[in-house]
Amino acid sequence: MSPRPFTSGIPKALLDSVQAGTMRYMYKGIPTLKNPFDLALYTRLLWDVKPRTLIEIGSYKGGSAIWFADQMRSMGIDGRIFSLDIIAVQDVSDPIVSFMTLDSLASAMPRDWLNGLPRPMMVIEDSAHTFEHTLSVLRHFADVMRPGEYLIVEDAIVTPMGIEFDGGLNGGPALAIQQFLSGRTDFAIDPELCDYFGFNVTYNVNGYLKKVIS
């Protein structure tokens, strides 16, 4: 089977319009930076998986963590959220959200600690979007995750959008996903989520990664 291309079925003009809205999207007055496709897909995924631990790498202003917390409560999910960033979130709080300042994943979330967290677990990588950082996050969590759990890589849409940040992304999330999956059989792209609204009609292009075997 040929590998899935890192393209999206969203026409460029529409994608530019969606991006403009995404960059100013707020939840409860807090910048959240989520697009309508993935808000819908996350709602479905939360219901299907019912994660008792959700780890978000990249908090920004805290809006997405608060949105996830409200969604989990509305679905009756008894869970906790750990949201990490190198810059501390200010003036945002929720009873089930722990905002953590990230120095390194190895020190903030060691393997033994991760293994002791309530399951199922869901991990969302939404931080620097560089190839190196995205790949390091994927490798850090991969071996502690269990079949049926999801490792989600946000914003590989930057590849079809042709976006490069200051300093460059060195291939960004798309290249990190490709390299992470190369030679692995324990994770697979979930096409049902990626293609729910059309081929990769999501900002998480080929980024819904499901652990399929131990």
C-alpha cells in the first residue's frame, strides 16, 4: 500500500479562510486556536475512547484544555487533564486541569509516573511544530501507551498550507509522523478520523495515530 500523502481535501481558498477564523477562535473568552473540523472530531473521539488521562503538550493560553475539561464533564468522563507548556498559563483554572510548566518531558513526565496514570490515555502534541520536537514527543509516549489509545499530532496542515515559522520547521509534524511510523507496527494512522469530512479534512493531517498492538 502506498503511504498516505500529506495533503488535504480542503481547497486552498477555504483553508485560508478557516485559518483566519481559527487564529481568533476563543472559548469562554480564552484564546483556543481550534478549527471546526477538529472540534467535532475531538468530541467524537472523547466519547469513543473516554480517556481518564488527557495530556496536552502545548497549552498556549489554556483555552483548549478548558474546552476538553468541559467536554469530558458533559460526557460523564471521570478524567484528569495535564497541559504542559514552556510558558506558564496565567489566570485560567479548572478543577480537573493541571497546568504544568515544561522543562523537559523526561523530568516532567517520567515513564514510571506515566505508567501509573488512570487509563485510557490520550496524548495531544500541539507545541513547537518542529520536526525534532514533534518526533521527540511521539517517541517519549509511544512505548507507555496501550492498544486503543491515541497519540494525536496537531497542525501537520502546515505542510499543505506551505507555512514555515521563523527559524523553519525542518519538515515539521508531517516529517515527524513519517519518521515515527517508519518501521513501526504498533501505531497506525486512523483514516476514519482523518477522512471523516473528506481526505485529511482536518488540521491534524495524518495525525490521529492509534496504538494497535503492544
